[in-house]
Amino acid sequence: MKRNYKFGIGAILLVSSIAYLMYAGVEQSSAYYFTIDEFLPRRGAMAGEGLRLAGRVAPGSLVSNTSSKGTEMTFRVGDFTDDAIAEVDTIPVEYTGIVPDMFAEGRDVIIEGTYEDGILHAKSVMTSCPSKYEPELEGQQAAAY
């Protein structure tokens, strides 16, 4: 009987430990996902929270500098289809790290980080593929590899 009692306590401790580790992992990695239009009205309430923000890098806003920590960048993201965008409709972003290959002004990006003091402090920046592919023009041929 004593052996079954010890086995039961050990099993309860093991299951409790695994449940706690699962909860802690989900809690640390969870982030709200917003588009710019969804985020702008809620930005005050989201201060200090982890979030993912989808938007487009505003033309003329990218400033980058290479340092020992990686590339330090500041830029603004917004939700627009042309070059006319008001600065109040954009969010300033600060990022230090490895820049994705397709990152450029006017590209769609997904930024993960925290929003504090009016600035989105990015932990990661991901670019998304263009949502619309242009058809091959008549008379053009694909380059042979």
C-alpha cells in the first residue's frame, strides 16, 4: 500500500509540473494580432502588452544603421494603398536585429513586440509575400535557369 501511495504522489507531481510548464509557455508566447485599423483605437489599452501588428511600411520613413547588435531601424507602419498617408494614422516602430530579405518601404510586414510610450518596440519583423501577382506580359518569356 505504501508503494502505491508514493507512486500516486509522484504521478500527481509530474502531471502538475507538466501542466504548469504548458500554461507558462502559452502565457509567454501569446500575443494579440491586429491590423492597423483595429489597433489605432485601442493603442492606449494595449500599452505593455505583447502584440502582433500587420501593416505596411510607410514610404520615406525608414532609417537604418548597422551596429554590433545588428541593424537598428526606425520606421512607421500604416494601412494605405497609395503614398498619401497621414502621420497620425501610422505607428512608429523601433527594431534591432536581422532584417528580412524582402523588407523595404511600401512592403507589407507583421511586427511582433510591445507598444510602450507611443512606440512599437519590435522583437521580430516578418515580411509577407505580395497578395497579388502580376501576370506575365504578352511577348515576355521567363528566364531560363
